[in-house]
Amino acid sequence: MAFEVDLQQPNYNELLTYLGVTGAVTYAPLSADIPEGMDNYAAPFVPVGWISDEGITESTSTENESFTPWQTNSPVREATTSQEFTFSFTLWTVGGLATALRYGVAESDMRWDETGEFAEFSQGGALPKDFRFRLGIDILDGVKHRRFILPAASVSESSDVTYQKGDLTGYPLTVKANLDSKLGYSIMRRFKEGWKPGKAGTALGSGGETFDLGDWSTPVTEE
């Protein structure tokens, strides 16, 4: 029998596609407990604020080393030597927390001026510190929800900040997921999308979020 694409198979369910419609990045100090499940965060977790319309970019960098014996030109074994997970986004909320993340300055190193008008901090007198913190990244598409928990996150790169007329000022950041030695992982991934390990398709079925404009077939002359 000739091969045919059977679109009725469960893995062709349109609800298995994903759009990063909206979401949030949520910060907490290292002392905070890791949240359970997919519910709202509790204090001291707090949203970092608006993120630019470019959304969040997730990257995985893996380095491998191959071993080629003397007797052949092809490797006989390969091992992964490192793996790094990063998330990049631009903060459009440039308040105190966002500024602390962008410049790598702790709240304790900032000073509120006696006039009560401005905050200040200095840089350049010493090398920057490697601050670690908890970070929750949530991405939503209707009833579907992805949550990534970084228990020991750090800002690995802060790109240029541009001040210009006609565009919002933002803080472009790249956050790295570092290993938390006590928890034993650098990132915890949770997927609320209806699929189950080892099973095809999704349990969402027709229960996913749909939109219907209604039945417009009745003529206006009928009561």
C-alpha cells in the first residue's frame, strides 16, 4: 500500500502547535522556595514587568568531544562535555528591579538620596559581582502553559541600551541557567499542554480554547 499522510493521527492535532501569545518573567531572591505546580507565584516572587514584542528566545548550547583512534579516520565515541541553557529578552519596564538586573547592582548597593528625589549607585571601582537569583519563565497560548524554573539564574550578557525618539528604551538581557548544587539541576521544565509521556496526541482534544462568531443563517425576516 502506498504511503499516505493520515491527518487523523493524534500527533497532527492542531492543538499541539504553539504560539508564544503572552507570558511573564518572574524574579525572586535565592532564599525563595521553588514553587510547586503551575499556579500563581507567591511572594517574594515578583514579575519583572513588560517585555518587548519580540518575546523570549530560548537557546541551548552543547559542546561535544569526539575520540578518533589511531587505526581509523572516523571517531568511535563522542561525549558531551558541556550544555548551557539561556533565555534572551528585552525589558520594557525599566524600574528598580529591571535596572538592578541590567547593571548588576544589588538593592543594598543603591542609595536613595536624602532629598527623596532619586536613587543612585556607582560603578567602575571594582569588578562586577556574579549575582544569582531564582527566575520563573511562563509562556501562555490559550489553555496551554509552559513554565521554566531557573533556581540559580544569572545575567550572562547585557546588550546595548539605546535612547532615541520614537522607540521605547529597553534593557536587552540574556539570562543563563546555572546549576543549583542543592537541587541538582539548572532548569526545571513543566508543560501543561495535554500531552503525557509515552502517549500520542493531546488530552485537550476539542476542549481547547476556540472562538465562534455564532450562527448567522437565520434571515432577518424571520422572528
